[in-house]
Amino acid sequence: MYVCLCQGVTDGQIREAIYEGCCSYREVREATGVGSQCGKCACVAKQVVRETLTNVQSAQASFAPAVSFVPA
């Protein structure tokens, strides 16, 4: 789905920017150009960023190995 018509940015491109290392809306905006012209897409773009970051963080937490320390 197109999120930003001015720059031609899709929700998939926003997600890909996060998967490639962007950690905030600001970083996604710098990487993709989303929300940099008229700004009407900013609310939807921020929502996609929030949802994707939450999903990435949840996935990382579920794959984190259980570590237990045993005193020597």
C-alpha cells in the first residue's frame, strides 16, 4: 500500500528500512523520504513504524536464548 504519494513510498519500503536497521520514524524518513514533502502521510507512516518496531522487538525477545548464571 502506498503511504506517501509525494515520494512514492509504500508500507513495505518502510518495513524494509526498519529491517535494514532504522530504529525510529526520523531514520525511516531520512532513508525513504516519507513525510518529507506535504506531510499528510506522517500519521500513517508513524503508525507503520511503531507497529513494525513492536513486531521486531517481540520477535527478538522470543528468540533470545534463556541465559542462567551459575555461581562458581
